[in-house]
Amino acid sequence: WLWFAGMVLTGIWMLTGNCKQKRKIKALPDSRDAALLAELEAVKVLVGVDNKVRIRIKEGAETTFLTRMRGQYVIALENGFSEEEQRQVLAHELTHLVHGDLWKNFVAAAVLAAFWWNPVIWLAFRRFRRDMEIYCDYDAARLTGDRKAYATTLVRAAAGTERFLLGTT
């Protein structure tokens, strides 16, 4: 019973964080910036995202990430990025989509909830998330072509964003 209670509490903890984040995203305005939306379409082609995939951009988020809401993908985008930085951030988030990282995160979270009592699983979960980000960074830097500019954008975007939310990258 203790194991089951821990699993349920861990699952509730993750779902609560996810619900709070989705509520915040719903309150954000959809991007109406024609240049940004055109850049999204260009980056979709660059990364290899199917043209039929629906993606919205919500502006003004606390941190940038990809999630799925109401049958479509949503990129929550921080304000203050230059046009080139936006391209790099979009490439990173769309690379998560191409790699299937939202589903992988969901499976990893389910394993974490089931084995909540094992510290090795918590360490493996953190390592998995870190490796997933490194893999996306590698691909996005390769696709955008300017590794130094990508690294600068990465440091700027990653500052202070080290928490996990279920259903996001």
C-alpha cells in the first residue's frame, strides 16, 4: 500500500504541475507576428516536421518549451529573442517534436511514478532529460548552421529553467 500511495502521490504531483502550466499557457496570447509565423513554417521544413502538423506559438511565457494541447502542438515562447534567436529556439523545439520527446517524457514520467522509491530512477530520469536536451541541441545547432550563435542563444534560453513538467519539453 505504501508503494501504491507513493505512486499515486507522485503522479498527482506531476499532473498538478502540468495543469498549472497549461492554465498559464491558455492565458497567453497567440502570436500574430507574421514574420515569426513565417519563420515557424520555414523551420518546420528545415527540421522535417510534416506540413500537416498544427503548431501554435504562444508569446510571453516564463520559459520556452513545447507541449500538446487540444489536438495540436504549442510552443510557449519567451519574449525578448531576436529574429535569429527565435529561429534557433524554434529549431530546438521542433527537433523535440521530430524526435518524439513528448511521448518519451510521458513514458519516463510513468516509470518515475511507478518506481518513486528508488533514487537510481530519479537520477536516471534527470540524466535522460539532460541527454534528450543535448541531443536536440546537437541537431538544432547542426540544422541552423551557426553553432556559436546557437550556443549563445542556448545559454540565454536555459538560464534558470531546470524543472520538469509532465507533457512538456
